[in-house]
Amino acid sequence: MSGSIDRRELTLKALAGLLGGAIGWVPVEIANHGHSLTEAPTTAQYVGDLVSMALMAGLIGALILATEDNSLQFSRRAQFPFVALEVPAQAKRRALRGFILCFILAIPANYYSNIAFGAILTAGGWEVNHPGSLFYLILARLIGWTLMGMMLGVGVGLSTLSLRNVVKGAAGGWIGGFVGGLVFDFIGSITESGLPSRFVALSAIGLSIGLFIGLVQELTKSAWLAVEAGRLRGRQYRLDGATATIGRAEENPVGLFGDPGVQARHAIIERRGADYSIRNLAVQEGTFVNGNRIETVPLHDGDRIRISNYEMSFHSRAGAHAASLATANPPRPAAASTIAPSASVVASTSAGAAPAYLAGRNGDRYALRADAATSLGRALDNDIVVTDASASRHHATIEAINGGFRLRDLGSQNGTFVGTQRVTDTPLGNGDTVRIGDAVFTFHG
């Protein structure tokens, strides 16, 4: 699916991991300065190594978590002629949580990786400058860093408070740790010095962990919103949990900032299995899906959500896959519509090979009931909601009678038309133009 990978967040996570590894190199270098693999560490050195590696892991985890959902942004402060980095309060809390969890998990991870590291070197008869010993050194490094990366990824996943992300984080951290461990001794052989080798290698490990944690999350996300218009245009929001609130308050998983028309908690997206729906929470300003004001409607892949001046597109991997399989079939009811079809509408489309429908100007198709009247109007309880102000609340009906369809006006103020003729009750023929107030449809049946 085009655009499914959020390159901005992926880049931020990679750079955050790189920065965390580079800063974390300082305590690691202090703890390991002057120590050689051929020397048994003292208790103080061993504890220092555990703590310094935990600090580095905490920094990597904290910075990766700070970039979650593109929460970092740049803004120009009025009193300074330069651009400043803004870190929302929610990102700060997430970063602190990530630092604590990754720091704690890194201690047992480093402890056991050190045991594995030493056991592999001993089993391989490792010796300095012995040609055959390089294999065991690289193997020991790979296992140690892979374990460290996996535990770091678990910490990042736990910090998001989503069990789904624990597995994703572990997988991404595992790959990142493996890649980082693989390049450690390669970089050392180029620089021929432990200090730059450790700096570059730890930075590369942080970068790899951030990159692959982000990549696994992006490749396995089930649904997301892409901002198409508004201040945050180009940003994406993953929909990972059972619910995701939308609004201008910082605690919302989908934060729409800088628009006074967006309420603190404006709407909520709810997940049940593979299905998603959106519910309006705003009292004054509404929530619109595909141009229609809604209260609660199901979401389908490609649906457009408008909240004040923001416009977002909803994407679902399951929905996109189902749509690709159904492209050759007749249109399902309100596929791009904003109104939830009733059970009878759904039944009418599945029973016949070519259900009758109305086509709007924008290409949306609205299936017509085969066993009851289909209501049209501005009120939300209609089968087809016409949001144009010229439409009455309950404007007209289209009913299947004796194998055909009849259009009836319900005493609307601005009238119901077929072609240019105002009608009160008339049969419909294939291709007829139906006008409800100023809203125009084409009948197919």
C-alpha cells in the first residue's frame, strides 16, 4: 500500500537511537576506560559496566519513545530568531517511562549477556591476536548485543502501554542488536582503536535498534490515520489499541494541535476485531466522514475524516485487502459513505447480482433497499444522509415496487426532481438524474 510506511517517524526513531547511543557512549567509555578483555574485572568495574550500559539503554529507549507518533516538532519562538524543539508533556512522560523501563531491563540483559560472552570465549579458547579466535569474539558479541537489543526493544514496547508493541519492539530490538553487534568489531578493525570503535559502534547499535523497532512497527500496523490537510499535514498516527481519541489535548493518541475548532476530545476511533468505527464526541463542532456529519459510523479503508480544518484519511490493511478482492463485484452499500447501512440494506446487496443504487457526484455509491423504502434527507436517521442545507430533514424515499423503483417526495420545502421535472411520486429508470434540493444523484437499477 503506497504511503503505508511513515518515513518521517522512521527517520526520527533512527536518529533518536543514534543520539541515545552516542550520548550513552560517555558513561560506557568512563566505566571501561583502560580495561582489557584479557583482564578480570574488579567488582567496581563490573558494577560500573552494568550501570553504564543500563544508562545507555535508558537513553536510547527514552529518545526513541519521545519520537513516538511524530510527537516532536519544531517551532519558531517569537523572542528568538531561531527554531526551537518542542517536546509535548505526553512525550516527556513517555520518555521518562521508557528510560526507567529500559534501564531496569538492561541490567539483567547485560548481566546474562556478559555470562554468555565469557562462556563463548572460554569454550572457543579465545586468545588475543589468534586468527581463529576472531570468530568466537564476533559470535560472543552478536549474542550479547542481540540479547541487549531484544530487552531494550521489550522496554520500548512496554513503555507504549500496548502489549502488541512488546512483541514488535522485541523483534525490532533483536534485529537492531544483531546488526549493531555485527559491526562492532568491523569498525574496530578499521579504526584500530577502542575509543572511536566503541563510539561508532554504540551509535550504530542505537541507530539500528531505533530503525528496526520503527520498521517492525510500521510493517505490522493494522490501521492508521494520515493527515491530508491542516497544520500537521503529512503526519501519520498509528491506531494500535482498542480505542484512540482525537482532539487538541496532549493526552490524545491522535493530537490535532493549533486549530481552535478542534475540541479537547473531539472524536474517538474504536476497534472491534478487524473492524473500526468513529464516534463523534464534540458538542458544537461536528465530525465529518466523506463530507457527511456523523455520530457513529464504521470506517473503511480510504474514508476521509474532517475535523474543523483538519482532514485525514483512514487506512486499514484488512480493509484494503478486502477491497482489492472485491473490485470486480458490484458496489457494496455506502462503501465510501459516512452512514452505517442497515441490515436490510446489506441483505439487498448480497442477495442480487446487480443491486440498484444512487451514484453521487463524487463517485460515492449508495445501495437501495430491495425490501423496504430507502429514506433520504438531512437527518442522521436516514438511510442516505444528504448534508446539503437545501435538503429537508426527511426529504424523500425510494421504494422497490413490482420489480421497479419509485421516488416519492415527503413534502420537502425545496422539492424533489427527476431531470428538470419536479415530482411527488414517479417511477425511476436507469440513468435518471435525481435531485434532492441541490444534491444531485444518478439512479442505476
